Amino acid sequence: MSLLLEKITTKINKYRCDKTLRQVAMTVPASYSSPHNVAILSMVGKRVVYDYLVAVKSFLLYVGVKEVHVLSDGTLDVDDIRVLNQHVPGIIIHDADELDMSHLPRGNCWERLVMLLTLAKDHYVIQLDADIVINGEMGEVSKAIASNHGFILGNEKWKKPVSMKEMANIAKEWGSCHIQGYSEQYFDRLPLFSESDCQYFRGCAAFVGLPASEHYLSILRQFSAQMEAEIGDKWYLWGSEQVSSNVICSLSPGMSMLSWPKYQTYQFPLSNEPIKNASLIHFMGTYRYHKNMYKKIAQDAISSMV
């Protein structure tokens, strides 16, 4: 397929997908409750209001929470907020200016991470990206919440954690210039890990669960300062929040990687299992409109919201 034809096809598929996602506006409001003090957080902007509603309403069909929180990316307007309140009664919407971002990078999803860890002072917290669709039961997630253990979205290549030193050695072999691999090369030099046998979970920040702790933010600032001391301004590049999320998850007791491909990022990597067998699909980036799969899975989810 030529590059021009590929761009045209993607544009058409996006239009059709967006039209399908808007059908969530015709569904009944979400209802939710939980015996556990669980809060779920997503960062949402005008461009993904309906994507988010599919994500959160499909999630709430399978997992109970006590509170639903949204961090505005700064683009939500009065109409967007009205739609969110209509479909998720009791939703709590935050602005970035509420957050204490001192001694931390800004932008590139850092505010989302800080909001998550702020909520984690008093709640079991779940980060749910707006480009996720829940397609089936999530017993592992409900069990983690009940056991007060953490979880993180992984993939086939990183089913198990590795030591910080081992991760540093692997990353050095890659010689990667991308901020994630680049910063992981320095793990064996950070004082934060020097007297710890911490195991590193190389997962995805799109979907994580963390038991309550008042220590996460202080650990985050400590880690960020040590990374910046090692690599300088590179630490402010897109992707450093992903590394930081992995580190916080890795330092959380009882952390586990969700089973892949039952919980997956679509096409990252490719799974030979039918997509319909997955319980959670994260439709990230390039492959979001591949074979109209996001549209199909979202349509099925919306049909369940009766």
C-alpha cells in the first residue's frame, strides 16, 4: 500500500471509528460502587471524551470502584463536562493547577502520574487510559484490589520482572536513544536502588493499579532528581513518565504483571490469540485503526451498556 493510500485509509477508518464511539452517548449512565476504597483516574481532553466514556463505562461493567476521577488536559469545556457528568454520575474532575509539580518535569503525562499518586495517599488507585476497551471479565484485577496488591499491563517479552542491575545491563546492550531505554541504562547507578533488591516491572502506564501509600510522591521526586542528575535535560523528554510509572509500580508491594494476551496493547506485540478472547485491549497509536479493530471492539462494548 502506498503511503498516500495508507493515509487516506487511516483517515477514513478514524472517521468511521469516531462515529461509532459517539454512540456511547445513547447509552444509560454508568452505575458503580465498591466495598473497597478504590479510585479510578484517566486524563481526558475534548478530543477523546467519547473514547474515554467507552473506556470507563466498559470498565465499570466488570470492576467496582468507589470514585471516578478525571484529570483535564486543559481542553475540556462546559459541554464536555456536562456530558461526563451525565454519563458518569458523581465524577470528580480535576485541573492540573491543583497539583504540586515542584521538582518534577511538566507535560508529557507527568501531571497524570502526580494526580494518580496524590489520590493514592488515601485510595487504592487505578490508572485507565482513554484508549482502552474492556472486552470481558477481569478477575485478576478484582482479586488484586481485594488483596490490596498492585498490577501493571505487560506484554509477552516482559512477563516477569528483572533486577534493576539486570535491566541496566540489558538497556546498555540496546544502546537505545529513546528516553525509556536510555534512562534504564542508569538504574545501576541510582542511590535509590543501591541498597535494594527491587525487581523492575517493565510494563505500560496505560493500565496500573496501586495500593494506597503516602510515600509514592516522595519516592517519585527522589527518583526523578537522581535521573536528572545522571542524564540532564533528556529526562524531560516524552517517555520519562512511563519509566517513572514503572519504577513506582516496581516499588509497590505485591505487584504483579497482568497475564498477556488476556490484557494487551493491540499489536504491541502481535498475538496469535483471537482478539475477542482478550479482556482488556489498549488501542495505542499507530495500530488504533488497523483493520477497524478498535471500532469493532468498541461497538461490542457499547452494545453491552444497556
